[in-house]
Amino acid sequence: FSVPCSAILSSYLLGERLNLLGKLGCMLSLVGSTVMVIHAPEDEEVTTLDEMLSKLKEPGFLTYAAILLAVCFLLIFYLAPRYGQTNILIYLTICSVIGAFSVSSVKGLGIAIKGFFAGRPVLQHPLTWILVITLVASITTQINYLNKSLDIFNTSLVFPIYYVLFTTIVITTSIILFKEWVTMTVVDIIGTVCGFLTIILGVFLLHAFKDMDIGLGNLPQVLQNEQQAPVTRDDKNILIEVDNSSIAPEDNPKVFMLYT
């Protein structure tokens, strides 16, 4: 509910306007994300820090984490200083990519907290402190760039796009970390792909038409203006009109005849 709530609150409290296509984009983003979550496989049961460490050390996840870090460094040190003030996706992509590490850290710390109350020596395990440091660093980075994005761009645009990107990255991370794709059926794969395409359509409607004044009240007027758009004529017709206009009737010489 963060997407419609942020759009409604930014409209009433901050005076930011979200047109009809933007509202439809928010709804499509929510529908697509919901479909992806419904068809996403369940988490593999991990009960100890040792099991979590073995998952984190697998080559597939290490490669995926290295790619995310490379993308994050590229965005922070190269693209953000150049295009961050004009492109809304730069800062939000940084927040979403870093979110993959924060969610994984929360998953591991949840296991550590359960083990602590169960009497296990989780405080002596080095993974616990690695997860704490990773969580603090990732959340701090997310808050920093999310605030930068909110200072520049419309709140009703920031939260839906961030929600979609963050959800997509987190689901992808969970699938790779816990190998959930192995248990996915054909129906779940089709549902996930359809949900992702719905998200793309929603974000496109939200971002591409954000500057257009389209609402339920002026929708008939907008459609009427589109129908009454001037017809584009080729150069031949324009030249003919120009040549004909140069010999106007009032410019022709007048002859007067007198009869006696």
C-alpha cells in the first residue's frame, strides 16, 4: 500500500499532481508486483548461521553479488554525478541494488536473533557482525539516495518506481540465494513473467506521461483536441498555395471602360 498511499499523501500534503495515466500506472505496478509475489516460490528453510553462510558462499550468489556491486559503483561514481539530477532512475536504481544486500542481511540477522533466544553462541559467529555492518551500510546508502531523489523529483513518481525496482531486485536475489527457481512450475514461471511485464507497463505509464494534464474531468476535451488536430500537408500543396496566393484578385490590374 506504499505506492497509492504515497501518491495520495503527496497530492494532498505536498501539492503534487498525479494525472489519470499516472494513477493507472500505480495500479498496474501494484497488480504486477502482486502477481510476481504470488507466483514466486517459497523460501528454502534456513535455520542456522552456518547454513546461511554456505548459501552466501556459493559461486552463483557470489557472481550475482559482484555484478550488483559493480553496477552500484558505476551508478554512484560515474552516472550519479552526471545524470542524477535529471534522470529519476539513477538514484532509485542505487537504492534498489543496495536493497538486495539489506534484505539478505535482515534474513541472516533474523536467523541470528532466533538462535540467540535459543541459546546458541551467535554473538561469537563472525557472520553475525558481517551482516550487521552490511545492513547499516546498505540502509544508510539507501536513505541517502532516496532523500536525494525526493528532493529533486515528484514524490508520487519516486515511490512507485522505487517500489517496483526494489521488489524486482529482492525477488531475484531471493531466487538466486536460495535456489528457489528449481522448484518453480511452468505456471509460476508464466505468472512471474506476466507480472514483470505488467510492472514495466505500469512504470511506463507513470513516467512517460507525467507532464500531461489528463484527468477524468478533461478527458473528453483531450480526446476532442486530438481529433481536431491539423492535417499535415506535403510540400507540394504548400507550394501551390503560395503560388496561387501571390496572384490575389485584389492585386490584379483593374480596367474601366467608359461608354458615351
